[in-house]
Amino acid sequence: MKLPQNISAAVQQLYDTYPFPPEPLLDSPPPGYNWRWNWLSAYNFCTGQAPQKQNIRILDAGCGTGVGTEYLVHLNPTASVVGIDLSAAALSVAQERCHRSGASDRVEFHHLSLYDCSQLSGEFDLINCVGVLHHLPDPIRGIQSLAAKLAPGGLMHIFVYGELGRWEIQLMQQAIALLQGDKRGDYRDGVQLGRQLFATLPENNRLVRRERERWSLENQRDECFADMYVHPQEIDYNTDTLFELIDASGLDFLGFSNPNYWQLERLLCKSPALMERATELSDRARYRLIELLDPEVTHYEFFLGRSPLPKADWSSEKVLLSAIPQLSPCLHGWPSQQLFNYDYQLVNLSAAEFEFLQACDANSTEQRTVAEILTDGKLNPEEVRFLQKQQLILLTPN
């Protein structure tokens, strides 16, 4: 079976055969959270402050079986959500998923390509596009199509593959394609062939080791194995080609959503001389240097935005003290002095910090300022700034 000349048709055929992601359907809201899908947390990450509105419109572009769509509905209780996808089989699962978890009243689905999202009415405040652009024949056309639907002051969250951390995946993809020959496009045959390869290669083979170390748990499911190893279309990026894609969107780059990886200090802190040389580099050149020195990037996850998108400056104590603080919606284990933050990293709060966060938690009704909460003197403004930088609290200018 040869691949269809139309790449989009081949991609649709893959996901009709193996609807993805293959997460189980639940009769309750999904567990935990992904802060990137929570409007309050995402907006705070990008601008340093809470958004002025919450009754927003969200587009899940390339929603697949609706795993992200379901989270978008439950994590944003006053938002309306639209999901689009090329695969009718995946959309059917997405509809059933949202129906079973009680998310169907605020979501609608459309059988559409990203290229055709202009057919959707209106604009969107948040566009989520995870794992899709790199499977398009023309990612630039895809991102431009999405950008045209982003409202002023809106955010776009994107996830695309990185070439350096997926090198072994690329090799196995090519090996399977070679062995399939005229059967390429028969995805069930490709999965069977790929599994046979991994079972046959020596234990110390580099491709086998990488699969075992990074992917084997999820790839027990054929849907995941097919998505990784027999996909008919994949474009992997480095930071140079990534920013070509970003520039083509016409939107502003707001930052990677895993900022700790992109800190050069973690690699070169032992050499002040090297760090000094690196200060002469542009931001983009510094990103490239980081991924070259630590080539484990399997994907890039980042935010783009459309102006006007004002960023808060809390350096003024007067401005900080007059702000209205609220607890981050993405904390696991609250209320407790030991909890997991928005990125599921363990945080140990002091008694004073815990008391302050309790006051912020009650602020949804009381609307007290930072100054009013700090009257007990147990915390100082600098410690409040630290809580904000850690994204444990969100601040609204007053």
C-alpha cells in the first residue's frame, strides 16, 4: 500500500486507524491539571498578572481524541471551547470523552483541517495547538491560519517536535519505511514491523536503549507506537528553524513554557569567563547554544501572543502593595505547607507563607490588597514578589 499523494489524507488515515491520544475515557473530570491549559495560569505566566476576563473562547486546534480539550473545558469553567481535527474517528472519541466527563455543554467539535479554521466564526482568546503543526505538509500555512483567528490580547500555546532529542526516533522511522517498501501506508503492518525490529536488535543497540529509557512505557499502546514510528509526515525543528516558523506567524514570542531548561547558568555556571562570552549573544543564539550543549530537546513548548498584551511590573512597592492577590488555580495538595506547584515541583511553605496563601485563597470574595493582608508583618513585600515569581499567587493591578 503506497502513501496517498495527499499528505493530509495519509495523516487522516493514520489517525482513523489509530485514534490518538489513546487515553481512557472517564466518567468524571480528568485528574490533575496542565497549567498551560488553564487561562489564569497561562496568562499570568506570559504577562505577570491575572487576566481581566475569564469568559473567553478557546480553540483546541488538532484536538485528536479530546484529551486536551477535556482539560480545557474543566480547567476553564467560564470558557466556551471549540475543538477541530482532521480525523473523524478521533473526533468521535473526543465527543464521547467530553460527554462522559460532563464537559459536553461548553464544547463543540468540527471536522476541519487547521488550514480551514477560517471557517470558524469569531476570534479566540486562547488557541491550543499541541503536536499538530509538525505533521502538516506546510506548517507555516498552518500557523498563519491559526494566527488569523487569535484575538487581540490573546495567547497561543504551541508544541512541536525537536530534532536533537528525537534523532533515534528519526532513524527508526526511516528503517521501518525502508523495510515496508510498497507496504508503506499500511500502518498496522508498520507497527508490527517496528516491534519486530526492536525485539530483534541487540540489547545494547542505541535505538533499543533510547526506546527503553524514554518511550517504551507509553509505546506499549499501538496508538502511541504508530504515532511515533510510522507517521507519514513529521518535521522536526531546531531553534533556528523554530523561530522561522514563529516569525512567519506575525505574533510575539512570549517565552518557552519550561524556562528552567533555557537558563545557560545551569550548564556554564562553573566558568564566569564562558558566561561573560555568552552575554554577547542574542537571545536566539543563546537558545541555540543551550540545545547544542544539552541536546535532549524532544519538543518545544511555548507561548505566542497578539498585542496589546501588557506585562506587569511589580518592582514598585506601591504598585505591589495595592495589588489584589489570589491563589494560583494550579496547585496540588492545597491546603498544606507542603504542596506541588504549577509545574508539579515540591514546595515547602513557611508558616507565614502558608498563612498568606490562605488569605489569598479567601480573596475570591474578600478582595483585599497585598498591603491589607500584610498588616500582621509576618511577610515583607520582597517575599510576596517571590511567591508571585514562583507562580504560587496571581496579582491583579488595583
